Amino acid sequence: MARILVTGGAGFVGSNLVSKLIQENHEVTIIDDFSNGLDSNVNPSATLVNADLSEETWANQLTGQEFDALVHCAAQASNATSFKDPIRDMYANQLSTLRIVKFCEKESIGRLIFTSSMSVYGNPETFPTSSSTLPKPETYYALHKATAESYLKLNPKLNWTIFRLYTTYGAGQNLANQEQGLVKIFLSYILKGEPVKVHGSGNRVRDIIHVNDVVDAIYLSLFNEKTYLKTYNLGTGQTITVKQLIARLYQEMGISEPPNVIYEPPDIGDPHKTHADISDVKTDLGWAPKVNPEDGIVLTVSKYKT
């Protein structure tokens, strides 16, 4: 049994990871400020610290608890939102990560896993995009994530692993937030009986990955020395267009009429195509996505229906 600290443990990826860790008999403490996390996502077997990571005070509550590892999932995770309040985005993604790194240094936590984003690549030119591709951020969110990655690399005593998540979907997302999580955004409109609003072309291409596969990769890497000081993409290596995705959601919701879609101007920095090269993470972890997009959409819709 290990003692693991998970930031953003009431959020989407974080809460699913916490469930996995507790299932595997680890002792888990979570930090969340509930800016996007949900009370219903908090695992009752975990210890909760309600705090804003960009502030200094939270570290005092955790001093001397001797964690074996820290998984940093907390984030403001919307490119569009980052333009509305870039300073808040900097606090949530950049300053918070710096405080996490300094906390690891102070408390002698030698293992840190960071969930970054494929957004750091900007609008990539090569597909599938390798994890060795140099970041070219085109949004405040992407810029702050890329900078946060650098904070980890500046600490010589820290065994870090960075996972650049592609479009992640599944149960546990906040349906009220319609600026974060492509699949969930579209599904939230359909569940409310409203036209689906799409920012940009329906021909855009996305590599989407189910949260269960993301959690499995993070868990497998937890104390796997092959993954230390490495950066990986987490996608499926498969693609689907936005139009296809929306049509599939309507189909699984049992709505037979043609999708009701309103196309609006694209968001700044939104790439036309994302497609992950996951060869290195498959080799190092012996991991491969188990949930293909078709099955994942079925699973996700069934969860939100209930």
C-alpha cells in the first residue's frame, strides 16, 4: 500500500483515478477547490482537503504526511476559457504546478505524475503526432501547461512523468461546464433537448480517449522506473470527425431525426486535427487503449442517461 496525493480529486480524471487507487488498496488524499469538481465525485474512502492550489496555505495542512507519490490532475482545462481570464488560467495551471513542485521538494516526495495536454502542440503539422514534437502553444491554456511541464524538469531530484492527454471523455464530467470536454459538451446539449453548438467545422478530426484508459496508463506508470523523466501522449491513435461524433451521440440517445447542429466561428487556437502517436507509452508500459471510440461513446451515453 502506498500513500498517494491526488490534486483535482473531485474532478473528472482525478476522481476516476482516485477510485482506481482505492480499489487497489492505496491510501489517498485529494485536494480540490471545486471550481469545476463535483461533490458527488469525492470518494468517501479518501481524505479531502478543500483548497486552491495557487495559494500557499494548503501545503501547511499536508506537512509531514510522507506521501509516496503525487499525481497532479487539477487544472483549468479549457482553451476558450483561458482567453476570458488568462490570469486565472495562469494561477490554475502555472502557479499551482510550481507550488506542487516546491511542495514535493520541501516534503521529499520523489515521484510526481502530471496530466498535461495535447494542446501544447498547437496546430501540429505531422500525424500521428509524436511526444517528441516541440510544443507550439497557441492559447493561454496551452502556454501555461507547457510552462508547467518545464517546472517539473527544473527539479533534479524529482522523478516526473508527463502525460499529454488527448480529448478525454467518460463519466464524471461536470455537465454544467459547456466549455470543457468535447464529447461532454455535445452530450450536454442533447440531454437538454437543445441544438448542439459547434465552434468550428464539423470536419475537424479528433483523437478521443476514454477516461478508463487514461487512468490505467497513469496507474501502470505510478512506480514504473521506465517512465521516469519521460513525456507521453495519451490518445487511442484512432480518429473521428466532429460530425461523426455528434451523429453517434444522437444515435445512442435513441434520437432518429438528423442531428440538430448550429455551427459557430472556431475558437482561437483550436487545431483542425489531433492524432496521437502512442508507440512509446505502449512500449514502456505494455499498455494499449481497451476502449475504442465506438464502444466508449455507448458506455458514456449509458452512464449519463442514468
